[in-house]
Amino acid sequence: MKKELTRQQYLDLYYFMRLNRAVEDTMVKLFRQNKIVGGLYSSLGQEAVSVGTAYALEKKDWLAPMIRNIGALLVKGVPPRDVFMQHMAKYGSPTKGKDGTSHFGDLEKLHIVSPISMLGDLIPVMTGVAMAGRYLGQKIVTMTWIGDGGSSTGVFHEGLNFAATQKAPFVLILENNLWAYSTPVKRQVPLENLADRAKAYGISSYIVDGNDVVEVYTTTREAVARARAGEGPILIEAKTFRRLGHAQHDPAEYVPKEMRAYWEARDPITLYEKFLISEKLLDAKSKKEVEEKIDTLLAAEREFAENSPMPPPEFAETGVYCTGDECHKIRPQWERPIAEVTPPKSSVKAVWTVEGFGSGKSSGGVNAPIHFGDTKNSLEIPEAEAAKKNGSKASSKPPAKKPEKTAVTSGASRKARR
Amino acid sequence: MAETNGTQITFLEAIKQAMFEEMERDPAVVLLGEDVGVYGGAFKTSEGLLERFGWERVIDTPISESAIIGAACGMSYMGLRPIAELQFIDFIVCAFNQITNFVAKGHYLWNAPAPMVMRGPSGGGVHGGPFHSANPEMYFVHTPGLKVIYPSTPYDAKGLLKAAVRDNNPVLFFEHKFLYRRIKGEVPAGDYTVPIGKAVVRREGRHLTIVSYAAMMHTSLEAAEALAKEGIEAEVIDLRTLLPLDEETILQSVKKTNRCLVVHEDTKTGGIAGEIAAILCEKAFGDLDGPLMRVTALDTPVPYSPPLEEYFLPNAKKVFDAAKELARY
């Protein structure tokens, strides 16, 4: 477990894992009090993945969480009250009650893109964020997570392949927790290591012990640096285990008892505490201090969240569209000279160069034949040709009153056969 | 309507000019899609853009519609204004989830505007067969958060595409491929936009209102000419934008003519005609002298063989007959 981290880094990782677990423990209490409106999804036992990966990002970088990445949101700077209010469907929540769970984002300050429930969609989206960041000269890296289950969606493949062809500065964390709802990974993917999927896209990958937060962090840090340096997207498979059911309603009795016992003995926080104590980075006193700090924080955050009102019903009708500058001023943040992406500097020779074979020609200009569009209805050709021969303008029948000039050339209107 | 000292250009040229001018005006505008770069697009709508704006702004993608739409959405979150081309609009449904669940809901749910345009060639009449002739606009008109444009003239195509690029919302822009090189129209020399969400009266009349859009607008005008010879003056409305729908222009016209015929190339069930019928029932029931009538494509896939496709599609004769029947009320 030991790597060369600063004392502060070691302790940050500990704090955020403890905070991650405590936030979710609090939500279990709220759930049992019927204060959570919808489902509650747990990342118990997976905290090292959320925390260790997100901790490798810089402030300017972008992330998009999945449902079990509350820890990543906390590391990125989301206050626990926002997580509580989201789950409680409060007006004070980031989505003001319009969506729940980890489904919220922040484009302006924290650089978080909201997930949706359909898995895999974030992969091309974060590829696009990465491409735009590179285009604007921002030197950012983007990150999202996908599960063992989500790695079988079509958009996972479309997105990762596109990211690879674009060499996008993008890191994908494949959080293999061995279960997709009730179906074990072996029934979904015939691979021992899901990281092998990376080979299909010609990109680099890593496999890490997802319950070892130091390994998760140091590996992700390396991957982020490589992506930032222009090596293209990188896939990290974190092997871990979903300790609870798909959500609170699911007792997960389909999981063998022995399997659960094995992973419970490998709790990422317990393992890390042992390491910190052996390295003299943590003792009973400092551990208690962390616990008290978190307890105090969460008591206040929970109180704030519980006191937030529910949204007014008519709020449901608002905000479908952005109404313009007064709603959102959309301005890209350029960190490179615009002259690099505008003519004359941007101009290129538009041909493909194939190694060993030279280049092709550029295509035929405005008069090039087009797919289907030139097809003339056989019934219309004689008349069109006749019109040409007579030198008359095409047989358009201009309407009696025409607020706008539109000439209909021959064959434009389907003929009325009367 | 802007006064012009412009020239007559094709519908296709209008699309091309709009993209060129928007990319020239704003370096945040980028184009991505299949074969849009070196090849200049399957329909040559992006011819010359790569030469001028370079590899970073004109991006040839793999055949991955969900990735194209998803990446465009991510770019828009960074303040860019991407134009995502669907090589044929039929393929837009490959990205259906990405558009309807991700792109469309972002502003409502988490206050994330996605200023992006999704555009491509649509429509039948060119014997493209069941997978290259579709009019899938209503799947998206049923999705709050999107705007849906379907123009019929070069002037509108150019002005609306420019407006779409500058809009802060995700806009679907349908280009009827039958019109690409068959329609010419005048456009002004300088910069202009056409407002999204505004229909236009193409022909004034007092006996009935024909509501249409895209290629069928021209068919409706042709039918209106034939009707005029029989003393029936049809008013023809070109919707131009389907979402948001310009109810006001429709209601104003129908309150004058008291009869409404909707003509669209989309299939009948679930087409925009049904929505217009509902609006008229709600807001102009007392003004109607007859039933709302529809001339639409058949409720079938678009067939390939010319006699089948011609039977499938509306035409001026069908519009003429329906209008005559409606005028009798």
C-alpha cells in the first residue's frame, strides 16, 4: 500500500473516505425515517474507488459521477447538504427538486456534468468536454465512471472508440463491483479482466485493487498525467465489490455468503486505517478528531437539508429552455490564441494522406454528384429537358401572392396528376 | 423580410453558406459528423469547410451517432457551439437516447444549456428507400427541451440555421433533400437570421387554410394555384418551426378562413396534423365550418420502388381533392 505521498495526501484520502461513508450512513438513517423520496444507492465498500480517482484530478478538471460516486463529488467540493437535499427532493438542492440522487452538476465552478440513469451516455459527453478543453487550450482532463454492467452498452463502445480516435484527454474508471443489479459479471462479459476492453480501442489500461485507496490514487494520478500529456484516453479497471443490494430495497440474497464475507474482510477503510496506524500517520486521538469533525459537519449539513422547503408545485413548469443571455451567458474560456483556429492559420489541405501511398484528391466541388439528391423522377425528365431546349425558365408556377421570392425549378414540385 | 440585393442560390448552397458564415463569425462553432471533412459531406453541404477551418473545427467521426451527439453535447457545455451532422436524418434515431434523455433534459434538470445543432438530410421523393427517406421529426417534437426546425426555402434554411447555431438550446434542423438542388431562392448579401418559432403565410386566401412545411409546402402552393383556377383561394402557411409551434399564425388564419387542411410528408398517425387539430378544437372550435382534414403520407414505412413511393407520398392532386372537399362545408 505504501507509496510516496505527502502526509496531507494520506490524510485527505482518509478524511474523504470517512466522509463518503458517513454521508451515506446518514442517508440510510434518513431513508429509514422516510425522508428520502426515491431509491437510495449505496457505495459501501467502494469508497476507495470514488475518492482515490477523483483525488487525482486538478481543480480545473471535469468529472461526471455515476450513482455510486458520492465520494468523488465530495472530493470535487460538493457540500454534503447538496447530496442530502438531492435525495430528499428539496427546493434547496442543486436541481431544486427536479432530479434526485447524484444527478446534478455544476458547469460554472466545480466542473461537474450530471449523470443520467442510462448508462454509458457520459462517455461520449466527457469525450466532447475533453475535446473542447483541448480546442480551447485549457489543458484539462475529464473523467467518468462506468460499471461492469454499463460496459456492455453500445454507447460505451461508441464513446470510448471515438475518444481513442480523437486521442481525447479522458480517463475512464471501470468500477468492476462484480454485480449488475442481480446478475454477476461473468454472465455479462466473457472476460477475466474488463480492462482487456481497452485493447479493442488501442488505448492504455490499468488494473487496480479497488479497495486499496493508495493504489487507486497513485495509478489514477499517473493515468491523468499521461492523458494530460496527450497520450489519449486511458481505462482503469478497479476491482471491488458492491456490498449492499442494487438499492435499499434489494437484500441481494443472490450474492453467495462466502463472497460477501471475503469482501467484508477487505473493507477499504479498515484496510487503510491499519496502514495509516502502522505508518504512524494516524492514532486513536487523530482518528477521533476526524470522526468528530465529520459528525459536527454532517449534523449541521443534515439540519440545513431537513429545513430546506419542498419546491412549489408550479416550479415544475419552469426551465425547459434557456431563454438567452439573461438566462445563461455562454462564452468559451479561451486559453490559446484564437488566431490559431481561424483562417488563415486554420487552413489546411483537405486530403487524407495514407502512409506509404501519398495523398488522394479533394472531392469535386459544388457540382459533385450527391447521394440520392440528384435522382430525377423519370416522369419529370422529359418536361425538364423540353424546358431546357426551349430556353425557357423552368416550369415553375409562381403563386399569386408571394411574400418571399422562391423559384421552383423544374421537377421541384411533384406533379399533380389530374 | 430583409430587402435583398442578393442572388438566387439552391437550398443546399444556403445550408453551406450558413455553416461557413457562422464558422467565420464565431470560432466557437465547430462541425462534426461522418465524412464531413475531407469528403465535404455526402451531400456536399460542408464542402470547403475543412480547407478553411482545419482539422480541429471540422471533425470526421466514426460511424457512431450516439458518440457524435454525446460529444457535441459535451462541447456545448464548454461554451462551444457544435453542429453535429447526421449523414441521413434517418440515423438520428441511433442517438435517440442521447438526444431525448441527455441533451434535451439538461437545462430543465440541472440548469445546463446545450447550445448545439443536430442537422441532416431528411424526407422522401428521391427513391432513397425506407432507411434514407424518413421524416422522424415528431419523435423529437414530443420531447420538451428540443427545438425542431424544418424549412422549405433557401432564405429560411440559411436564416434559421444561423439562428439555430446562435440559440442556447439544442436544435434539430431537418433539411429536405428533395429540395437541395431543385429549389432556388434569393438570399440577401449580408448576415441575417430568421426567428425560430415563427410560421409564415406564403400565400393569402380566404376560403381555407393549408398548413404545411418543408417539401410539402411547395406541393401545397402548387395545389393552391390549381384551386385558384376553380375560384377557391387557399391561404398557405409554412410552419418552418415545429417546436415551438407558432399557434398564433395558425389560429389567426383559421379564424379568417374557418377551414383547415394540414399537409405533411410525415406519416399520418402521430403527425403534427393531429396536434394542430387539437389546438384548433381547444382554441378555435367555434370558428370551424368543417372538420380538420389531413393529407399525409401513408402509415407505412417509406417504400423504395417509384410507383410505391409516389402512392405513399402526398401530392398536389391529393391536396387539391381534399381542399375541394373541405371548401364545400
